[in-house]
Amino acid sequence: MNSTQKVAVITGGNRGLGFASCRQLAKQGYEVILTSRDEAKGKTAAKQLQTEGLNVIFHPLDVSSDNSTRELAEFVSQRFGRLDVLVNNAGIYIDNQADEDSISNVKIDSLQQTIETNLYGALRVTQALIPFMKQQNYGRIVNVSSGMGQLTDMKGGSPGYRISKTALNAVTRIFASELKNTNIFINSVCPGWVNTDMGGADAPRTPEQGADTIVWLATLSDHSATGGFFRDRQPIDW
């Protein structure tokens, strides 16, 4: 690897927004580590991008597992010794299962399962990988959130997903405050309603369109935004 080539990790990279983000970052010259919980699907996705001539490799990652996260950090350390970009994209949406789409009847187990992936997963991976950024005083972290987590526009339904994304936004703000006066920026993004397995076929945006602001935040120049919430490259309310 070229010593000046930037390295990016993307969670949930085997499909949808994560896959599109891998492709767009690789096209900008990044060495991309595509991660996913499903090893077979992750390898297939990475191979597809490799056939496009892109510098993408696969590594398995279950964001809900301390061991899996530690193994990824060890791989990054041994293979690259640096990390420049982290996109916390892995997420689940299970509120529409088993008639639990109301805060009145959602099971705590379902909330815990959603929060384990969407919140603790992002935090776990960030904690494991941010030391590489601190070593070089450079990093760009993008937390893929949702307008459904906006307190200013909070509505009913989808309680687990909404709560997990609101909490993820809090993590963004806390990290940004603690990283103030460094060249490590962390922001949340709402990609919009995207045509993915999670978003559904009726969604108006392609994964490529949804990934645009993710990649923009991942490649911010120095002295740019941190601790913000963005959609279509514009700040939005929390």
C-alpha cells in the first residue's frame, strides 16, 4: 500500500448504502475495508468491486461482538498501521416485525436488539478504531443516522429504530466535544429514504444518491464541520 493512501472502514458494506459508500470512496483512491457480518455476502460484494478495478478488501465484522471488533482492529493495525475514515453504517430495523411498531407494545427485548446493533455497535467499533486516528491526529467518522431520530420531528411508530438513532446522534455530539481542537471530525448523516433492503422498493433515492453525503463527510478537508447532522450536504436540526 502507498504510505500516503488513506484507509477506510465501512460497516455493513455488503449491500445498500454501505456498498455504495465503499464504491464511491474507492473511486476517490481510498483503500477500503468492506466489512459485514455475513462473510459469504461480504466476500462477494468485495469481489464485485475488485472486478471494477477498485481497491477493496473484505474483513468480517459483527458489530455486536467485542471479539469480532477486536479482530478487525488487529487486522487494521497489522495490515495498514493507520485508519483515516470510519463509516458506521451497519444497522437493523425490526420494529415492523411481530406487531411491535408502537411504543405501547414494543418488547424490551426488541429494543435491546436494535440498540445493541445501531448504537452500541457503532460505539464499540469507534472505540476500537479511533486510536489509529488519534495517533496521526487525523480522522473522519460518519455515523449513519436517520431523520426518524430527530427530536425536533419525532413521531410515533418505529420506537426501537427511532430511539437508537436519537442515541447515536448523542454519541456523535459527545465524541465531537471530546475531540474538539483535533483534526478528527465526527458527524451524523440522514441519507434520506433510500431504495435498499431496509428502505424498501418504494423509496425514491438510489443507494448511490444516499451515499453522497456519507462520502462527502468522510472526505471533509481540514477545518471543516464536526458534531453536525447533515442531509444532502446541508445541516439539519437534531
